[in-house]
Amino acid sequence: MYAIARQRILGQSFQKMRPAVSVLRSYSSAAKQITVRDALNSALDEEMSADPKVFLMGEEVGEYQGAYKITKGLLEKYGPERVLDTPITEAGFTGIGVGAAYYGLKPVVEFMTFNFSMQAIDHIINSAAKSNYMSAGQISVPIVFRGPNGAAAGVGAQHSQCYASWYASCPGLKVLSPYNSEDARGLLKAAIRDPDPVVFLENELLYGESFPVSDEVLDSSFCIPIGKAKIEREGKDVTITAFSKMVGYALKAAEILEKDGIYAEVINLRSIRPLDRSTINTSVRKTNRLVTVEEGFPQHGVGAEICASVVEESFAYLDAPVERIAGADVPMPYAANLERMAVPQIEDIVRAAKRACYRSVPLAAAA
Amino acid sequence: MALSQLASSSPSRSVNLLKPLLSAISLHRPISTDTTPITVETSVPFTAHQCEAPSRTVQTNAQELLNFFRDMAVMRRMEIAADSLYKAKLIRGFCHLYDGQEAVAVGMEAALTKKDCIITSYRDHCTFVGRDGTLLEVFAELMGRQAGCSKGKGGSMHFYKKDSNFYGGHGIVGAQVPLGCGLAFAQKYCKDEAVTFALYGDGAANQGQLFEALNISALWNLPAILVCENNHYGMGTAEWRAAKSPAYYKRGDYAPGLKVDGMDALAVKQACAFAKEHALKNGPIILEMDTYRYHGHSMSDPGSTYRTRDEITGVRQERDPIERIRKLILLHDLATEKELKDIEKEVRKEVDDAIAQAKENPVPEPSKLFSDVYAKGLGVESFGADRKEVRATLA
């Protein structure tokens, strides 16, 4: 906890002065940039090194070095007994992973994308999430299900769905979604150490992005608490909540809004379940306006839950209706122009924020 | 059966002939601690697939046979009592009874230690008892009380006993098979030199995830034994209507299999011992237990719309597992009929006492609605139906 408090103070002073994500600022002589991919890889490496009960399982995680190279080098380092290549049989290998967790091992099961987790969803929900409750605490399930979630680029309808709201609705699961390298390291380490089943939603398009990390983040004991959102950028006029890739978009939207005199507070949720209602509500009580941003389908989405939470807890503080920016309510199309319309863009977030601030432009004509 | 015993020539035979004489002389006979070996032949030989069948000659002793008798009597009485409790509406929801199949549970336990793991389906009451679960834990759980093995949170389908390596108790047909292979994986990972028995029914035998798990178990050489408790009906669907090939012991293809008379506790014991040895060295093996359930699929199913009453009574008369052991005990003069009846009376009282105790046991505290959602609750909030009325902080 002490480490995290220190991190917050560092982070907040960082925020006020840092204009854009991609610009490197070195405050200490040792500030480093690492990609999200390397952040995840190093987290897996360190946790496997620290605890012999941790093992990896999934398609191509071993000899192929990982479909997205997240598990690169780990087979060579830890051997085939701890890094296991599976056949393309999600229901089978996920069940095996959960069974191993019943016995007390700590599996990290990779889904090549979370779209394939649907093949195994019974084991995630019925075998993993509910077991501790049904057994009154006898059978805990210290498993992590990780992999890329949400839209990539041009991969079409069956490979682009965001599963955050589906998994986050289920009691017994913890659902995390990192944005930057610090999130990736800290949340994955926390997930592996956590005794409950954790769904860890990464983003393929973020894997290659570099972010600055402090020495503290690089330390092997670094961990981010589960259930706490992070205020990436402070503001006073409107709260924007986001997770994963959309945090980057929200931050860019905030820069654009600042030019128009609107100071947005950007909250990186980090944890979808438990949802940090406290941080969100505190922020909305300060700004009085809320825009929720997510990539996934809008109906029954994460934004819907956040909106309901704010209406229940902070209704009197709202000066405008809550705005939701989400993926389009259609299966993901392939054509680039349509795909662009199917995921939120920065201008969508800007427009919604202006609407929330009663500074909107006239509505575009219906398509 | 008597013929085959006369045919075999084991040295213990001569001892048995002396027994009636000795019993007439002795007034006090230790009926359950005698471990003098007795050799018995299984009812039918084993049928093997991709392996050599074990011998149908089984070693047992008086202690074991009497334990079998008693344990099965407990299980039988328990399930019949559960039937009454369900009809009295003290048990709610689902209740899947195991009476008729007791030999599988007791035979298996005789071949295993508590270091070996067992995982099964929702028809789990007797398997739980075989793993040293108490009658109070059973009835209290069925009635949703605090003293239940899952503290009333699970119900009939979710019995667990981790300290005996019993991993439930699963409601989703077939899910327990990959889970069981996962347990076997963990045992191998930890170098525990123990095995996992994953039990499933003839209905679950067609589940895809079973073949996925078997494939991985065979590739990774896991000490997993897949036990198909073939009671010939998947709910109301007879095996020939559900499986193109109801030779479940062969369905593993590359994995060896054994077909076993599941109503013969000694055959079950022999097969399980054989399978354990095999799995520790050579990876997964399938055991098909030819068994039968007297009750319907669950308490909502009379069990007679898809089976004839003649069939049910026929099995009861010809193949009942408890009767088989009773005959064996009497044949070898290990106890008198009266002694066995006394055991059954004792068992009945035990069951009745447990039920009475369970009835007195309180329901869980309301705060328990929110307990054990997580192993580590992180202090987050959870909500009741009306979140403005009922909220809790998860520890």
C-alpha cells in the first residue's frame, strides 16, 4: 500500500505537467520506456520465478513464443512443465486449468483472444467464479485468464468483441483491464498473486506501445491494488471514464478539450470488477458531468453500470445527463471505413464531453 | 457364483470349512477385524480395450467385506431417507439419488487413499460419504443448514471435502472431467504420486470437453482415470438413443479402457487398483462401470416412463450390490444373518439420528449471503436485491 501511495503522488505531479502520453519525460535519471508487451512478459517472468506454483498454459505460448510474443522466452527459462502448449481446445484446457487451481496451483491460462473464451465460458463462470461460494470457502480458485480483448484492426466480427461487461457482471470473478505498461505490470502481478479467478483483458493494439515506467514499477515486488481506479489526468469540468485502449483516446480528447477551455478529468478504471465506484463518484461530485467510454457493445455495457452507479449515488451532483460513448451496436464490420465507425474515435469523446458541458455542436444528420 | 468358488482352489478354502465348527464353539467372534485373505471371483470377467484385463480373482477379507456391507447400507439408507425428506419438502431444488450404484463408491475407496482425488457429477451424496463425509454434513446441506458440508450455500449438487481430496459435486454435465484432468495435472506437477478419478455418466460420455481433456491428458501423460458410471440412462434417454457407440470403455480410442460390473464392489476395487497403477505410469485410462440407479434421474423423475418396472425390479433381484456382499459374507460365514440385520438396524438409527440433528440445525445467518464470494474480498461492496437497503463489504 505504501508503494502505491508513493506512486500516486509521483503520478499526480506527473499528470499536471505531462502533455501527451507519447512524449518521454525523465524526472529521474533512470526513467525508462517499456512496451506493454515487455511489461506483461516481465510480470509473468517475475511471478513464475517467485512462486513455483505459477504455470502458463495456452495455444502457442511455448515454442511459438506466444501468438503475440507475450510469453517470449519463458519456455526456455522455465521448461515445458511450466509453460504448456495446448491443442486448440479451449473448453478442455480451461477446465484443466481450473482443476489445477482447485488443487492449489496457480495457472495463467491464455486465450489467444477473448473471443475464444466463449468456448470455455462455462468453466470460467460455473467452475471457477462460483466455486468458492458454493463450497463455502473450501475450494478457492487462484487462476488468471488473460489475453487480448476487444477490437484489433480489420479482424472482423468474430474476432473483435469486448467481453468486459459480460465477465464483470459475474460475482466471484475479478476483471482487470490495463492501459499502459505500468498497469500491465502491476495488475498482472496482482492478478497472479490474487487467490480468486481473475479475467485479465489486454489489448492487442497496445502491446507494441511504449510507456515510461519508474524504477518502482520495474521492481519485482511492484503491484497495483485490485479495485482501484487511477486518475490519469485531473480536471474540474467533466469526468471521463475509460479502460484499456480508450484511456489513450480519452487523454487525447482531454488535450483537445483543454484548448476549448474544458478541463476533463480522465479516470483509468484499471479494475472493471470490482468497479471503483468511490473514485468515480468522487470525481463526478467534483465535475458534475460524466462521459463513459468503452469499446464494447453499448447495451448492458460497462458505461451503463457506471451511469447507474452515479445516478444512484450522486444524482444531486449531476448537472447534465450522463453521456455514453461505446462501440457501435453492430457486429464489427470489415471495411476500414465502416470499422472506423464501429469503434469510438477521439472526436466522439470530445463531442460527448462538450454535450455534457452544454457546449455541443448541432447533431449530425442520421446515416 | 458358488460354482466358480468351488472351482478355484485356494488354501483359504480349507480354513473356511472349519469356520462353522469354530463359530459353534466360540461365543464371541470378532466379525470386522479379521484380515485373513479370502479370494473371490468377480461376477463377470473384465472386458479390456487396448490393455490386458486384470484377473477376475480378487483378494479380500472379512473386515473389508463387512465394511463394504456397512458402508453401502449407510449409503442406501441415506438416499432413501433423502427421498422422504424431499417429498416432505425439507429438501428443495434438485436431488439426484445414487441408490443402486453404491458399489462404485465403496469399491473405489477400497482401492484408493485419501491422497488420490475424486471428482464427480451432481449425483454426489454417496461419493462424498465414501470420502469420509458425515451423515450430518449430508442432511444439513440438503436441508440448507449451517452444519452442511458447504454450510448450506451449495445444496445437493455441491458437496465438497477438500481435506479428503473430494472436489465435488458439479452441476454442469461433463464439466467435472476436464476439472478432474486438471487435478491429475496438479498431482503430477507436485510429484504427489497420486491419481485422480473423474466420474461421469453415460449422458456426459458424449460431451466434447471430455475428449478434449482426454486428448490433453494422454499427450501430457496425466494420472487421470475417467470413470463412466453407466447406469444406461442419461436422464430419460437410454444409452442407445444418445450414443452411436455405447461401448464407453472403448470411446477413448487411443486410451485404454476396461468394462467393469459396477454392481460388484470387488470388481470395482480390482479395476480401480489396476487403473491407478496404470495411470501413474502410462497416463489416462477409462473405466466403464456397468451400474444402475433405482431412482429416476432426480426426484422430479419417477424413472418409470422410460424404463419398465420389471427392469428395475429385475436388477434389484439379480444384481443388487448390497445383496451380493451379504451373500458373500454369509457364504464365507463371516457373520450371521442376524448380525447383518443388526448392522442394518444400527445404520438406520444412525441415519435417523443424523436427520434429527440436521433438522435442529439452524439455517445460515443472513450475513452469509455475502460470505465467500471471494477468497479475498478486498473490502469491496456487494449488494442485495435493493441496494439502498442491503449492502455488504466483502472481507
